[in-house]
Amino acid sequence: MEKKLEVKDLRISFKTSNGKVQAVRGIDFDLYKGETLAIVGESGSGKSVTSRAIMGILAGNAIVESGKILYGDKDLLKISEEDFHHLRGDKIAMVFQDPLSSLNPIMRVGAQLIEAMLLKNKAARKESARNMKRMFESLETLMDKAGCEGSKADLEKFKHFELKHCELHSQYTNAYASAQEAAALSAHLALAVSKNAVKNLSQDIAQLIRACKESVSHFVVRDKSEKLNNLIEVLKTNTGAYQKKDQQGIDSLVKALKDIAAIENEALGFTAPNNFTLGYYLSYVKDEIPNLPVKELNELTHRTVETDFMNAFMAKLQKAVDYSCRQTNEARTRTSALLKEKAKSLTRDMDEKIVRAMFKDLKEQVLTCLDPLEVDKDSLTHTFGSSVDYALDLYYNGEKRNRAEQRRFAREDAKHSRIIARGKVPEWEVIPASYIDLDLAFGEITGTMTEMAAHFDAQVGGNRNANFAARTERIVDYLKDSAQQSVFKLSKGSAREKAIKLMESVGIDEPRRRYRQYPFEFSGGMRQRIVIAIALTADPDVLICDEPTTALDVTIQAQILELINNLKKERNLSVIFITHDLGVVANMADRIAVMYAGKIVEYGTADEVFYSPAHPYTWALLSSVPDLDTKEKLESIPGTPPNMIYPPKGDAFAPRNKYALEIDFEEQPPMFKITDTHYAATWLLHPDAPKMEMPAVVTERINRMKQKGGAR
Amino acid sequence: MNDDVLLSVQHLSMYFGKGPYAKKAVDDVSFDIHKGEVFGLVGESGCGKTTTGRTIIRLYNATGGNVYFKGQRIVAGDLEYRKEIKDLQEKLKGASAEEAEKYKSRIAELRTEIKKARHDQKHADKKLVTKIQMIYQDPVASLDPRMTVREIIAEGLKIQGIKDKAYIDEQVYKMLDTVGLVREHAQRYPHEFSGGQRQRIGVARSVIMNPEVIIADEPISALDVSIRAQVINLLNDLRNSMGLTILFIAHDLSVVKYFSDRIGVMYFGKMVEMASSDELFLNPLHPYTRSLLSAIPQPDPEYEKGRTRISYNPLVDHDYSTDKPSFREIKKGHFVHCNQAEFDRYLKILK
């Protein structure tokens, strides 16, 4: 299965006035495509912190001490905030715990739904324009250097008809979207009017007329525009009849609406034109569209472009690609060697100024290794500078801070013992010194360098037998896409249609009416649906649900869980589901990670964790919730989770664990493998450990569940 | 059975607002709680569970119905009387002299009843009412952050007029011990405790009044999983050692099933079904109860894969256009809100 998200050795702490709280202490897990991973644990076990780290919305006092969160080839902890904008909400979306506080009370629900779409569209426009400009500039210089003639003229020509293409394309898509809207709206109105269930007909009719008029274009509603205009007139004259309850008028109104729906639906079935080739044709061959069926027209324009311009242009482009690849390969080999050498020579006692100066040069070197014609951003190279800076700051500031911390601790400790020596009991306690792990920080610096070098080596190796023709095509596609995105303006109307479709898909009745309501007009379950719909507007592949049903009661909880499960199936979403309700986990999860005190203590498929739990903490969790057949006394977990300013030395759960062994208080247990998918961190699984039985409550329940399962 | 009824709720109604726009939070709810039992009240949020509890403990002035505690009326509403007076006054308009006389005397009778009810509501026996205590949902919000635990727990005793400091201290320490806290905790403030400990303080505060009935209003829904078991076990121990009677309000059905002897299911201010907890889960009759039971998730992946939710829509599931429903006993101790046709159908299902 494809891995969507990989979390490796993640450590997160929070700086507070009482000391450093170690919220997450080295966790690893993977999330596969189309599966649900549930994270279970008591409050304060670091579940939410982990999910917030994935979303990049950690609180300001958080320190990421080490670790990686890999999404694709991107490390979410290292990429810049600007790059994160492309992921957060777009690719990774989150549903928060309380729907009332995550919606804006003074904005209509619809406005909140389309807000993100419109903003994203605006940002994409600006950025694509910038990308296109950059690409054209580097293409021009590279083509010159590679020895092609007339590159400037060719590029100008390409740019020119590309813009024509965009214009045609946006005309076509707008008309098509309007036709879609008109078809849906007229069908809806025809039904509603005949059933006498429309509140504000004139407003709806006005919207329909606008959509109809916009749908008239060369490739959408063509020959029947005359007829459509006549029908619009019928609508205008008969709108009043609905209020007066004039049956004849209503009948003609319904008939006109049905006719409009038929025309628009027919128009939606037409073949789409090839706007790119047509753009060239209109710019350089003839300035009007020849009167041919769309299919033949497409063939004609395609032939013209290929022979006239495209083949020669592509050959030139390929030369440029080849040239730039050779150039960057050289730079990469050079830099890789340099990086390896510097990483070896770097020692911990070097002067900060010298090291910083060295890295300044190194960062510039690394940036020269960027292929100017890259289509997919090489995020590791781009973020080399920032991740090195982060590691350097952590190391050198850490050194200073550790010294200061040492001084403070010595001072306070001395004062404390002075008071005790005087025979008094001090009212305050000495806050223990919290040191930053310098070994880890230094390892981070060299690690970043060697990783970068290995990455360059791999790239050079990959370039040796690369397919340059395919690369050239990708560049052309990229240029087309960015040109289109830079002129594509999402209108409010089409955003609304999209939002209404989403509202329907999350199970909200009458989305057209609900669209204009405020959050307080929705019930708890409906509100949570809106939050989920907002999370889905950008079509993410990872959905993080942070206790989405804890604030809701059983019936609504069941509805929301069903909804998330259905969406998961439909869109092949990967879901991270955070909760402390084990019943909900059993319903949702494919795999389960049980967290305690910032660590994953057990990790396995749902069946494994529920039917053969291995960690005492999982036993305790299972035995502390009653199910419908529980009669015996519940086994509560004594005590409270440990204070994470002073994390315990051994197994964090040992003080509350009646199955604890002596070693649990001294050494942290490693992850023991039980099956290929099932791991648990407890010394009980060590071959030398005494045999322990899980609590009777749990065994009995598992037996009961097995019997039930067998009966079915 | 009738002898050991400790708390009897009869036709209790609580409306917020007046006239046709009144919000009927509780509408004609009746049930008895026997001595020493735990009565669970379940339903979705906003169905009037909490309002029922609060009306019983006289935090609201009931609109209609009565609550008898140990045979004494402690809550009295006048809705029925007012309704009857209104009807009679309508009839008076077209009545003959003889009938009018009859109606008038009845109205006068009803007016005195109303006066009595108002008197009872206002002057209920304070000593008796303190025998009913409440535990609130959110331990963070229900404990005064500026009072020490000692002050919080002793407040009830002080209000009762006890001034002997040594006695109060002794009682407070005893209570702390009962709920599993230690003496030193008396000096501390609520914020210094964990969630489970805070809820224990809430329990200690209500138990110090030596109550006979405790109304526990979702005492565990604001708590963490591991702590829930602590609080349930504590309430169970107290019930066994002190012979407490508990009205347990919650929406987590697994817990209610585990903890209660009898369960009442509420839906939009009405009690739709009431039975012993085993009976209710074995033979749920009302469609709402079925839908509620089918929505409970269980910590069992196999079972969860096979579970299908039944949805409930009162417009589809009932036809009350001709025959109005009422609360009927269908089997000994099993009551359902239904009309005659449904009653017959349920009887068939039971057989």
C-alpha cells in the first residue's frame, strides 16, 4: 500500500514558566492511503499535539526537538510557511472538536464554505503568473546558451497564442459551468414550482436568466440561443402568475423551465474543443472559427500547429532541457563532494562565526544546484538553508541557554539549601534545570548535510538515463497549466455551485436554503457536517479528525461517523482519528496507536488491539469502560498521568501499573514485535519476563466478543 | 412496592416562556424512584433530562405536576388546575343557571388548590429538601475557584446553621476520606486537583448533607476515560455503604446500563419508555429507544462492522392524527408512550 504520511522519531516540547514540558517523546507511525489510523489515549498524552504538528499549527512556545513528518517527499517540519500554504487545507485538512467554536458565528455558512475556495484561487493566480514569468526567463537564457536561434521570437509566439488559448478556455469553461448551473436550477425550479414550494421565485428566476445568458457561446448553447431567448421572455412574463396562483401561467412557467433544462442538458453533451490548438489557429492562421463540426475542427487545428510551429519549438526546448540538466549535474556532483567533506571536518568546538560563514557559502552553493527548468519543486534543496539555520540556532543558542540554565539552577539550589540549613521549610521548589540535548542538535546539523549530499547523488544518478522528450512535454504542460491558472478566475457563482454540491454530499437537506443560513440555525450534528464540508472543499487526501464527536450525543455521533466512513470510501481518503472513546475507535479504525505520556505504547490493527491487547495500559483502558454486558466492578486506572516536565525514567505507566516489573522503573522498554503489524512497548513481552495474565474483565469481554462473533 | 417509593414524580411539566410559544422542556413526565435504587435518565442533548433533575430539586418553579418526597409534596405546579379553570370558564358562557352554579363552585375549589400548590412550592420543608442533593456535570465550573476545598464541602453545613468548628472539620475530614481524598487536600483550591479528584470534591459536597437521594447530572461526561471508572466506582460504593438512592442523568448508554436498575428514555420533553435496564435493552419497544440503542458504539471491531443504525423520524414512525398517545404499562414495570394501535403491536412483539 502507498504510504501517505510518515512520522519518524517526532519529539515536541513546550517552553513554559515552570520548565520544559515534553509533550511528544519520539513517536513513529505511518499512514497508508485509504485507511483510518486511530490515536487513543487519555487527555494530555500528546494526541492533539501530534496532529497539530502535522497541520503545522503548533502553539508559539513549541520546540520541535527532532524528527520528521514526511508527506510525499516533503518534510512538513522543515518546509517554509509559504510552502505549507499549499498543503494545509489543500492536501491535509482538519476537523476540530467543537463545531460551534470552529465556525464563525457572524458569517453565513455559505460564505464560510466558499471563502477558502476564493482565496486559494486568488493566491494561485498570482503565483502561477510569477512561475510562468520565471520559467519563460530561464528558458530564454538557456535556449540562447544551448545555441538555438530565434528563441526569443519563438517564446513570444508561444506566449501570445497561449494567452489566446486561456481566453478561449475560460470562455468555454464559464459557459459550460453556467450551463450546468442553469440545467440544475431549472430542473429544481420546475419541480418546486409545480409543487408550490418556492419562497422567492423572482430571485431564483433572475439567477436562472443570468446563467442561461452566460451559457450562450460558440461551443455550448449555439443554434438554440434564439429559442432560449424566447423561453427567457416567457419566464419574465409569467413570474407574476406564481404569486397570483394563476394556474395557466404556472403551467406555461413549468413548461418553459422544463424546455430550458432540456436545451441546457443537450448543450452539456457537446464535444469539447481543443482550445490550445484552436488558439494557435485563431492567432496565426485565420481570425475566425471555421464552420466545421467540433471533432473535425480539432483535427484540423492540431495538424496546423504541429507542422507550423510545435515540432520545431519542442526540439529547441529539448536542447535547453538537456543543457540545463548537464549544467546542474556538474554543480550537484561538485556540491555533494563539498558537503561530504565539510560534514566530516565539522567539529563541535568550532567557533560559531566561522561555522556560520562556512554555511553561508554552502547555502549559496546548494542553491546553484537547482535546475532552473524544474517543474516539481525540489523541496529538500529549497529548504536546505532554513533547516540548516534552524539546526544551527538550536545548537548554538542551546549552548548559551544551557549555560544560563546551569547558572540559574545553581543559584536557586544554593538559596534553597541555605533556607533549609537555617532550619526553615521553603515555600517554593527549585525548578529543575532543563537542558537542550546538544548531541541531538549537532547530529541534526551534520544529518542535514549528509542527507542533502545523498539527495544530490541520487539526482545525478537519476539524470543519467532520463527521458528528455518526456521532460520537455512536462514543461510545456506546466506552462499551459500556469498560464491557465494565472487567468482563471473562480466566480462566486461557480464557487457557490461547488459548495452546494459539497453540502449535498455531506448529507444536508435543502442545501440551497441552508447555504444562506448562519451557524446558530444549525443543530450540533449539522454544524459538524458543515465543518467537514469546509475541510473537504479543497479535496484533501489526508483528513485529521480531532475528537469530532466528543461534544455530540450518540445518535448524532453515529451519523457523523457514518458520514466520515462513506467519504473515506468515496474519495479514498486517509484519516487520522483522534478520540478517547474506544467504541468509536472500534467502529472507525483500521489500525490503532495507543499513546501514553508522549509515546506510542501499542500499535496494531483494530482486531489485534481489541482482541489480543499486549500493553498493560491498553488493558487498563479496555477494563475502565463498561460495555452493555458488563456486570462486574470496573477497574479504574489509579493515579494520574505523569507530569511531563519531569518525565519518569523508566516506563511512564509503571507507577500506575499493577503489572509493573522492577525494570519498568529503571529502563524504558523498547517496541517488541508481536506480529508483523502489532507492536507494544512493555517489558512483559521480553522472553525473560514472568508470564502475566491480562485482567479478568478484559479476558471475559474478549471471550464474550469472540463467542458473539462466532455466532454470527 | 408502593411503600418503598422514595421520590414520586407525577405529571411533571416545566415550560419556559408563556402562551403558545412556550418551550416545553419537560412535558407530563411521571416516574417513581424506589429506595436504594439507581434510576437512569437518558436521551439526546436538549431532551429535558437536566431540566427534570433541576425541577425536582426546586431550582426551577415547576409549571405543572407534583413531586412527592417521602410522601410530602415538595414540588407543586398549577398547570392542570389553570387548564381546567379555563375550560370551565368557556363552558360558563353558555351554561344554564344550575350548571353555572356547579361550575362556579368547582372553579372556587380549583382556586384553593392552586393556592395550596403555590404554598407548598414556596414553603416546602427545608430540612426535608436538603435530603436531596445534586452533583453537577462540569467539576471545573461548579466549584468556586476562590474557596478552599474545606469551605466548599462545609458550605452546606454552615448554611444549615451549624457553627461548631470542630464538628464541621471532623465531618469534612470524614467526607474526604469517604470519597478517597486525604486530609491535607482540605487546605487546597480546586485548580490544584485533577478532573477525577474535582468530581470527588463535588460528590463530597453533596454527601456531607447526609442525603437520601442524589441527583447526578451527567457526572462523568466531562471526564477522561480512565477517570470515569473512578467516579462510577465511587458512586457505587457510596450507594452500597450509605444506602443512597440515585437519579442518574447521562447520555452514555453503556454507562447507564452498567450503573442503573431502571432506565427512563426521554425524547423532546416526553418520557417515551421506562423499564428495568435489562428489560429495556432486551425488549426495546419504542422506535426512538431502538434507534438510540442501535447507535451505541461498542469496543468490539467485529460487532461494529455488523452494526446498522436505525433512524428515527417521529413523523414517519407514528400516526397520532386520530388516537392520541399516552404513557401505558405494557408489561409489569415496562412503560411505553404509545396509542392503542401501537400498544397492540408492541404486545405482539413482546410475545
